Amino acid sequence: MPDDRELASTHAADQLLGDRFPGMAATDELVVSRQSEALDSDDILLRRPLGILFWLALAWVAVVALAAIFANVLPLHNPNFQNYNAINQGPSFHYLLGTDDLGRDLLSRLVFGARVSLIVGFVSVAIGMAVGGTGGLVSGYLGGAVDGSLNALSFVILAYPAIVAVIAIVAFWGQSLWKITIIIGVGTIPLLFRVVRASSLSFANRDFVIAAKTMGATTPRILFREILPNVVPVALTFGLITVAGVIVIEGSLAFLGLSVKLPTPSWGNLISEGTSNGNISINPLILLWPSLCMFLLLLSINLIGDRLRQRFDIREGLL
Amino acid sequence: MTTVSDTVPGTDDLVLDVRDLVVEFKTGRQRVQAVSGVTFQVRRGETLGLVGESGCGKSTTGRTLVQVQPATAGTIVYRGEDLTALTGRRLRQLRTKIQMIFQDPISSLNPRRRVRDIVAEPLVIWGRGTKAERDQKVREMLEAVGIDPDSSGDRRPQEFSGGQCQRISIARALMADPELLICDEPVSALDVSVQAQILNLLADLKERFSLTMVFIAHDLAVVKTVSDRVAVMYLGKLVEVAGSDELYRQAAHPYTEALLASIPEPDPDAQELQPALSGELPSPLDPPSGCRFRTRCPYAQERCAAEEPPLREIAPGHQVACHFPLHGTPAPADQAPAPT
Amino acid sequence: MSAVRRTRGRTLEFKDVHDGGGPLLAVEDLHTAFRTTRGTVRAVDGVSFELQAGTTLGIVGESGSGKTVLSRSIMGLLPPHDVLRSGTVHFAGHELTAMKPSELRQVWGAELSMIFQDPMTALNPVKRIGKQITESLLLHLDMDKKEAASTAVELLRSVGIPSPEERVRWYPFQLSGGMRQRVMIAIALACAPRLVLADEPTTGLDVTVQAQILDLLGDLQRERHMAVILVTHDLGVVASRADEIIVMYAGRIVERAPADTLFHDTHMPYTKALMESIPRLADPAGTRLTAIPGRPPDLIHPPKGCRFAPRCPYAQTKCLEAEPPLRTAGSPDHLFACWFPLVNGVSTAPAPVAGNGAAATTLPDGPGDTATATAQAASGGTDAAAPGSGDGPTAGGETEAEA
């Protein structure tokens, strides 16, 4: 029988008080903080449940993603078909979410628009992670001159206002979905590089890495077996938050008319349409649906990211 | 506990020969010497204790022995090969012969990996044995350190207490079949009760696997219990080297005497030998002239500031770096290097 | 420092215990438990003791004994949620457990203060140490800034920090571990408290610095007539510094006696085992230490009977069934919780119980300093010495070697 008390970890116990005491410290002048043996009854190895909100958020992201993926096979109207007999209609059985000022089905525009938003969001972060994340992992561990120059380079890039750069490039290069994805993806590289590098750096001199060295592990092995598993949670969490940020950037570009070309729907385009031509007062639904979907998606992604961080974080995960 | 100190050591018995080891760190534009010319030998089967306060360079010395910290000068000869001159595959191979146990048992295990994989790692790195053979060896080693492989193998380090993590860490170090084990403060993060368990375990394993050990700690009582010989370090230099019992009975360096006096005895009647060491370790950025201990030494004289005392033998196997040792004869003035 | 003015915002009056009004601190039947999803962890389970003004009490136990939770329960420094506390803590005429947070804040720092194990995390890294000291002076003692600043310098001088005029402007990271702990002590003593709780104050420090810090604490205590509670896992630390010692195990007091009595007439096998696990300088090199096998029990489901029985070399059937009360024998100030106490180092138990595998052959009767031969003999059963012995069944389910 696995002895349950062996699950007991002093660290779990530290965590309990460590997490709770700082709040108290703020209330009095005694500085109370995390102690290495704060609570020496050490039997609290428990994982906090992820909670109903997490699953709701995950369900919403899944619904949006599935709808976007299967948009072509879903029984939807053509998102660009203009039915002049049904302009600015409210929700009905035929048009579940209503129609816009050109008689286009709002639901189908929303679903096809999700495609653009999600592709831009996830693929560009994947690009950023592949380049910036890998670079950060290696750079943080190796240190030295390479790290110094990459780090300086990332500072230089970050110092340049990214949104201005993206606007300039989009205006110059063109407005296709893939171009926009790549441009934004490249834009996330320095950000993701810095986050992953910081995390990698914090593990580079841990005793377990030194132990691996003394056992004769090669540098790639240390990077992928020892450092990477510790960096992944941070990268994943921050990556998700970046996805949310990128979706907003796409929206901003659309607002400026610089996202994918109309009439192709993206959530940004839809929001932009909803605010133009006096649509806000005539048919606020055009603005409401994409805004609501984007709001819920961003909320969900951030919530998932936050819960995953808690779960992955070894200290917090114990509670 | 086996000791080889009573047999005459031949050259074959020399496992580690460290000569004039210097380790420097760069801080900004300055250079700090953490280790300033340390020379010692470790013979087969013995345990050499390395003791001193935080900042004296003992841990840096330990890390340099396993070459995770490069030496600035000096040589570390392991079985005839100078580790400081090696690179690449040969260094990686030789490293497995010298393994290290760390102070923080929890940080020395990768929190994301399972105990079984952590312990098997040395074999996996070198592709030794089949999967089944490796599993078998992991089981044996975990059992040897008192961890039940069945209930613990699939768990992750944070599910274990500090003492248990230290056992796992020891199992991992022994998987590579090392000859020399460097223990860097292996018990100072543990409760006294667990400390005794780990010290006993190390003694048992040392015998079972014919290990040679370098045991680094700040607590002389702990070091003395496990070591055959003890080297006392102060601000980057060795100040006294002697057999454990000799060191306790006849401490010749005032610093050793102070270290002995600061150990709390579990006895309310214990007489306080003398006021414990006052002051703190001087900054290694600007070490005192002459004898580095003179600023805290109750017996310091003018000569101590002027001349640096060399490490010299005052009795067989007993070396001390002091002009006016508490035992043995004062250093003859003409032997000392001229003041600079 | 003794002539302190306590005026601003102060609504509580503290009895002057010099007038001889009973003990300074009286803890009665204190229970502290933490609710977790696995069950209720009874970290402190019925602890009572008294402390006279100006004396030192040592609380000793392993990790998991509840000693730290006890000290925090006394302070009232517990997490706001999922904590069950009962019992009373009387301090200088006040009932701390009944106080509102605003009242407690008047006590903390002023009358009752705490020294933590890790001064680096207990000090605020972005505030100058002088400011950290003056904060409580300004709050509790109604000093003006100038007066507080000069008091801070005096305090730093009194805790042995060289050139204090300069150091008040330093940040914690500029100081060594020992110096930081001195600063912690200066902060704790700033308002001349009557009781200082020191929780493992020297655990992270070098032995040389440990001796300095403990000596300093002792000197200041005598000077200021403070009471001190010294919480530690190392009996050696409290041996010559505490007037009375409490040994805790699994949330309870298992032995309580004046220091001399505790060391010379140990009744509880656990206390003895703790003493013997300390390496002694006088032992010859290579001496085998007498380790306590196993680990402290799970405080969610503590073992039936005596909680130490599963690790005790002398455990009898009775020990596994009935919990021994804390009682006296002979001198009234020596309490212990054991059915078969040691007398002159020898157990009064008839014979070791069969099946208590690890323990059956352990713990020789002889005093610690003849440990070589006897401890060698014992090593077959103690500690991790017997590889795989964790597989064998043991009486209390607590297998050996933490397996």
C-alpha cells in the first residue's frame, strides 16, 4: 500500500502558510512571510480542483474552435450572400442571430470570422514560440555572448512600437490572412523570447541541472530533458495570454481596415462593420455578437492560462 | 567505518590530488578569489571533511572538483588525469566517476520528472544496459537508500520530504558507479533526527560501494563524525588539516579552536569553552594581509599581519597554517616568506 | 529603552507582571487544526503550559511535530481561513485568542514579538533597515522621527552591528545572513516586548554565527528581563540556554521539564532518541549515530495509542492501544507522556513487543557517549541501515526508512 503519509511534503506545508501569511503581513508591521518550515504538519498534498469556470471556459474555446474548423460543413448560410429581403432582421428561426445591413447572416459571418481570429491568434503565437521560445530556451541556458546579443536585440525590437510596425508592413505587403499571421507572429518573437529566456535562466543553475552535468549529460539533453519540462508551463501560459492579445491586435487592424480584405469576415472586421454606417443605433446586434464572442473568448483563454499556471506551478499546485 | 589512515598509502591509493587550486569570480570589474591556492589529497576509501563558514570557499572547491565550476589556476588530478585540462567526451566520461550530493535535496531533483526516471538518468545518458536491466538497477538502488521503489518510483520529488529527496539524490549519484562522492552540505537542510539517518546511510553506502568521499559542511561535529581527516578552510585557504580525532584533541589553529567552541553541546552543564568567534568573515574582495584570520584571532601578533603563514606539518599528518599554533612549535621566522 | 511611553492609539492596558501576578503566558488546552481536502490536520492537539516573566522556554521537535504552528497559534498569526482553533492563550492579563485583529496589532511588536527563521524573507528587501526598525517605534512608542532614528541606531549597536550610523541606511541584501538575523532581533526588540518568540532563529546560519546569535539573544534577555520562547529542532541549541524545555511530538507535548532534569533524567524515549541523534564532538570519528527510524505520523490520522509507539524501541501492546496521559512522577515540574518511562536511562518496559520490527533491536540502554559498540549493534535495525527493511510490516503501519 503506498503510504499516504509519504505524500506529505514539507513543501506542501510551506505553501499553505506561505500563501496565506503575506496577506496577514500587510495588516501589521510584523513582516511575516514564507518560511521554509512554516507549518510543520506536512500533510497537505492536494491538488486544487480546476473549478467549474475553467471547464466552462474550455468548453467555450472548444465550441468556437470546432465551429471555425467545421464552418464549411455546418449548415450555414453563405457568409457573404446578401439577402436584400432580410436586412437588419432580428434573430429568427431562419437567421438565428439575425442579419446585417446588407442582409448577410450574422451567425455564419460570426463562425467564419472566428476562423480568421483563431488562425491569426494561434498560428502567429506558434510561429513566435517556435522561433522566440526555442531561442529563449537555448539562450537562457547557455548564457554568455550569444545570450547577451540576442537579449540586446530583443530589447531593440521591443523598444519599437509593434503596432506601428505591423500597420506599416501590412499596408506595404498586403492584407492576406497568411501575411497578417506571419507579420504578427514575427512581432511576438521578442516577447516570447524574453519570457522563455527568463524562465530558462532561472533553471540553468539549479542543482538538478548541475547534477545532470556531472552525470555526463550533453547540452542538448540537459536542454530538452531537464530545462524544457520546467519551462513549458510558463511558455504555455504566457503563450495563451499572447494568443488573446494577438486576437485583439487583429481586431485593431480590422478597425483600421488593415486586416483581411472585406467582405471576408473576421471578428475584427465584424466589429468594425458594426460601428460604421450608423449601425450601432440601427442594428446593434451586428456589433454585439462579435464583441460578445471576442470578450468571452479572451476571458476564457486568460482564465484557462491562469488556471493552468496554478496547476503547473509546483508550489501552488499542491494546494 | 573503514579507515585507511593506518595503512601506508601507496601512489595507487591516491584518488584525488588537488594542487594550488585557485578559483576566481568576476563581479563587475572586480575579481574575487573564492579559493586562493588550496592543496590537498584524497586517498582511496577515506573520507576527507572540508569545514568552514559560509563564504570560505568550501562549496566552490567542491564544485570545482566536479568541474561544474572552472578552476582559474591549479590542477585537479583524478587517477592520473588532470580534470582541468579535459574537455568534451572524456570529461563527461570521467565526471561520472565523481558524483555530487547537494545541500538542497529538493532543488537537486528535477521537479517535473518521476523518481524512477531521475534515478535511471545516468544509465540512460550512457546507454548502459537494456530497459529491463536499468529498471532492475533502479529498484536495487532505491532499496539500498531506503526508498520503496514500488510505491515511490512513479512519484515526483515534491511528494517527498527533504530527507527522502536526499536519499533519492544519493541513489542517483550512485547509479553511475562513482568512485568519489562529493557531499556538499548534504544534511544542513535537515532536522537533526533525519540528519542522523542520512549520515548513517552515507556511512553504510560508503562501505558497500567502496566509495571515497569529500564531505563539505559548516558543522564540525557533523564533519568529524563522518570523516577520517578534516581540512579546515578559512577565506579561501586551508588553515589546518589533521585526522578527525587529532583535530578535536589537539586543534592547533585558533580558528579550529573557535569552530569547536561554537558547537552547541546537548548538555545543559556543558561549559562554554570561551566566547564564540566574534565578528564575521572579512570580504574576500579585500582579504587581510598576512594571516587571513588575524582580524578575528584572539592571539594575533604583529607578525601575523606582516607574513602569511604557510601550511606546514607540525606532527605526522597534521598540518597547520599559523605562526603561533596552539600545539607544536611556532614557525621559525626564517622559514616564513618575506613580507610583501 | 525601559522608560517607554505607550500612548498613541493604545486602548489596552497591560498588567505589569513584575508585580507578581502569575505567569506571563498561560496556554491552556490549545488546539489548532487546518482543514484540507484530505482531512483535518491536527497540528497542535491539546497543548498547555505556563511561562514566567524573564525565563526561557525551549520548544523542541522534528518537522511535523507542530512546534511552529504552536508558536504561531500563540501569536495569533494563523491563516484566516480553514483553521480551527480552540483553547486559550493568556498573556499579561489578556486573552489573546479573544482579541480582535486591531487589538492584536497593539500587542504584536510592542508586547509580543517574533523572530523568524529566514531573515532574508522576513525583512522587506526594498526598505532600508533603519526604516524597518523605526516603523514600529513610531507606531507603538509615539516617538518623533528624530528620536526613533537615534533609537534605531542604538538598537543596531546593541545587537552588535558595527558602525550602526552607517548601516541604518543599508538594505537587507547588503548584509550577511548573521547580520540580517541581528537586524531581525533589533526589530523584534525595538519596543521592549515582554515575550519574544524565536522560531528556528539560527537554523539557516553557520554554527559560528549561531553561537553568536544565541549568545546575543541571551544577553539581551537578561538585560531587558524578557521571556523568550525558542523553537528549534535541535536539542543542542536549547540545552544550555533554556530554563525549561518542552518536547513536542505529533502535535502534543510528550515531555516537559526544567532543562537540567530533562537532560539528566529523561523519561520519554523520544526525547532520548532526539538527544542521541545529535553528533557530538567528543565521540570518536566514525561513530555511528543513533537515528530515529521512520518519520513523524500523519496528523490527519494519527496512530492509536501513544503516537510515538510505531517508532519507539520499547513499545508494548499497551502503548499501541491506549494513549498515555501527560503526568508527573517524583518532581511536580517534570511531565511526560509515556506508559513505560525511562528511569536512569533504562526503560521500565517489560520486553520489546514482537513485530515492532525496526525498533525491536534499537536504542541501546547505555548513555550516548559509549555509543560506538552499542550503536553498531543497534544499527541493524535503526535508520536506513537495513536496506529494504521498509518492506516489513510494522506495528503502527509506519514503515521504516520513510519507504
